[in-house]
Amino acid sequence: MQINKLQVEAIKCGSVIDHIPSQIGFKLLSLFRFTETEKRITIGLNLPSKKLGKKDIIKIENTFLSEDQINQLAVYAPCATVNYIDQYNLVGKIFPTLPKKIDRILICPNSNCISHDNCINSSFIFIKKLDKNMNLKCQYCEKEFSKNIVLS
Amino acid sequence: MRNSLYKKNIISINDLKRDELELVLKKSAILKKKPEPNLLKNKIIASCFFEASTRTRLSFETAIYRLGASIIGFSDGNNISLSKKGESLADTISVISSYVDAIIIRHPQEGSARLATEFSNSIPIFNAGDGSNQHPTQTLLDLFTIKETQYRLNNLNIAMVGDLKYGRTVHSLTQALAKYKKNKFFFISPDALTMPNYINDMLLEKKISWTRCQNIEEIISEIDILYMTRVQKERLESTEYANAKSKFILNTKTLKNARSNLKILHPLPRIDEIDYAVDYTPYAWYFKQAANGIYARQAILSLVLVEKHFK
């Protein structure tokens, strides 16, 4: 933990998404459109982690992620934690849980799905299968895909 | 009886509960016996066919005229502002919804009807087929025909034959019949065109029996409904197609051991999967099935657009 503090600057106020699996940090930045904000963002990639071996970390100043945003993180980074920081102090720690539905973030693998049109945001619901695997069902074309197919 | 379909969008058969299916079937039967030519008088309905589908369009239009409503629309997506001027589907629907009481949409892309509901300003949308996804009124007319011929929708043995992979009619019909008890399914298709896993999984989750069979003869004596579909030439290699189509041609010889109550259904068009001689047997019901499309569509249109129907 001490090492991370040295490598990625602390923030005074905002959200820290920690324990992101390495190689996923950049993906989260673009998928969750964190780059579209004017807020200052610091990102650390391939940092040492006791829990994961290597991890990515994202710090967004003066922004507190919504519950929906936090839970959507669970799709890509199930072990992630979101820390709320105020005056350099930890004031909240949240563990994302998989949401029932995920909007905007994913792209439907069905190339003939209307959600590929520009003015539309994608929308998927999670379906738990008998073998306990998770499928994602597109709310528009109603096709079901294994989680890996949609996330790849 | 409460009409829970009033003002509802009809997008997918999965959106309809079993009692709503029953409501449509009941209304279809009433309208078949006793037409109500003024039920939708003064209503204007848009028929928006972004791709050609002659049977479905004419069936919907006939249903609309028989209920006394007026119709506007187009039958070919190539000649409208959307394609000529680049207007979005969302804008097209948004504008048309300000003219009419309901919109029927046929579109080549999956999910288009669902998208239309987001821009229709609460004007009901009827899905008349979205790509390979859903065609709920086809399923309603299939259910109506099955109930009319078998007097029930449970405890049936149903065989589905042909292109089970891409055929949306067989997917939707299986989903609808899975809402009823003790139905058994037999799936007969080329190896490349088997029923998709999500349908098989759904049956498994609901503990509904299904079997994959090699040919129609082995189950003909057990089944009540034989639902034939076209093996689509464009989906297969030429030799694979030749083998597949010759394997699943239904002729009078195949029907030798059929039950007396057996009915053969087909969403049409037929190519050569049913021999013309079968048309003259008492089992052939596909043309009567197509005719029932008028009543099922009359029923769903009137239930969505008029609140009170039953005393």
C-alpha cells in the first residue's frame, strides 16, 4: 500500500477505484467514459498488489461514482473496491456487486442489432444459468450471449 | 374480464403473460364467429413496412379494414425519407406517432420494434417482425390455430421440423407453448440448423420434455401438431442443402401412421418441404392457419386500442 501511495499521487477529494485487474484500467476509462469528464484523473497501471499480483488503479478528483456506476464495474473488475476520499481521508469503501442490468457500456455482438445505431444506448440484463454461469441478454434484439463473448 | 393489453406495446411473445395470451385467443374466437366492423371506427393505424412482407402486411391491413379503422403507411423501406434522406428510425417513429393511434412496424434489424417504443410517445407499437428476432402476431395465430384444432394448449406433443436455428416462428411458438403444462417437443432439423441453446436451456429450466429426432416417421404416430418450416437454401452449402431438404420432405407416405387429430402447420411460404399431395389430406391446416392470422391480428389490435371488451 505504501508503494502505491508513492507511485500514484493521493487525491484530496473524490473516488479511487482500486484493485482493478491489470490491463483492465484503460478499458474502464473508455467504457465508463471517465475520460469525457473535465475532472482531474490519475491512473496507475501494473502496480504491485498482494491480492491480485498486479493491479490498475484510477483516481477521479471531486467525483463520487453513483451506485449504478459502481455496480457496473463488477462486470469487468469483480474484485474492485471504490474508496470515497474527503480531505485526504477515507470516508467510504464500497464493494461492487453485479447489477441486474447494464446500460450504455457494452456492445451487442449481434451485428444486426438495432442498438448499433448511433442514437441508441445498449442495454443488457444478466441471466443466471443452471450451471451458475452468467449470460447477458440484449434488451433490444433479445439474443443471449455468454458473458465472455460480450466482454471480449 | 380486465383487459391488461389495453395500450400495451406488442413487441415480443415473451412480454405476454399466459392470461394475456388467453385473452387474445378468446377475442380471436369471438371475432371469427361474430365480426365487429365498427370496433376501431375513427382509429388511424400506420403500417410501416421497412422491408417487404406481403402476407403479414396484407393480413394486418385486412384486419384493420375489418375493424373499421383507416390505414396509412408504406410497404417498402427503399422509397421513404429514412433511406432517401437519411432520417433515423427514431425520428420516423416520433413523427408518425403524432399522426396515428397505433403503429405496426416490420424492420430488418433485430430490436427495431423495441426501439420504436422509446420514441412513439406512448402510441402502441405492434411488432410485425424484427429481423430474425420476434414476430409475436405469427405466434398468436399459431396458438389460436392449435387451440382451435386440438381444443387445448397443454398436454400436446409438438414436432418442429426444418430450420430450427434461424426460424423465429419455431422459437417464439416454443416459448409460448412452454407457458402451458405437459407439452412435449420433438425437434427435427439438419445438424447445422438445430434449435439454439437458449431455447433448449429454457425448456430444461422449466423441466419441459424435448427430444431431438432424426426423421418425422419415427414420431408421426405420437404427435398432435407437426410444425413444418422451410430449410433455407441461403444458409447452407449446396450439397448440405440438397441432403437436408430431401431428408425432411413431408409426403402422404410419411403420414401413414398419423393420429387422426394431427394437424400440419407451416408459417409459409412453402417451397418444397411439403408435397402438394399433402394439401388434400385432412391433416393439412397451413392455409387455414394463414387465414386465422386475420382474426388473431384483429383481436390483438382491438384489445390494445379499446379498453372494454368483455362483460
